[in-house]
Amino acid sequence: MTPNWLKQTPNGITLSLHCQPGAKITKVVGLHDGCLKISLQAPALENKANELLLAWLSKQLKVPQKQIQFISGQNSRKKRIEVWGPISCEQIIQALKP
């Protein structure tokens, strides 16, 4: 069964994330309000947390960073991100286990 935070779309796969900047380490910490909660090591200044999030997701999901983009939430903790390319929902679930 597909979790609430993951949605297959015609263009790719959409992730609903709740991000917590300023953490000691970047990692998945669980679920929050129907979203996957990720703590980010970068501060929420000058787009640093967003840049770290995209780079970290690229590494975790093993897809090029140019295949990951924000749909919404660049200035909020609740973010929607789209991933496209040769990756399945199951691969994303495995890669982003808490």
C-alpha cells in the first residue's frame, strides 16, 4: 500500500514532506501530519535548507538532482516535491525509511 506522503502522477512521483531545519544530522525521522518528516542539518537561511534537501534526496534516491523539483513550499516547512525518471514508488519507500 502506498503511504499518504507519496503520490504517483502522470509526470513522476510527488512527495509531501515536513522539513525541520537546523538539526544535528539530515535524516528521515518519521511521519508528521500525513507527510514524511525529514530533519535537515542546514539552517533555514538563504535557501540553504532547500538546497541541502534536494542534494540529500538526490543521493538517497540515486537520481540526478535535476530530476527533483519543488512544486510548492520553498518558504515553508511543508513542501511538495516531484521526482521523475526511472524510479518507482517502492524504491522511494525503501530509500526513505526512517
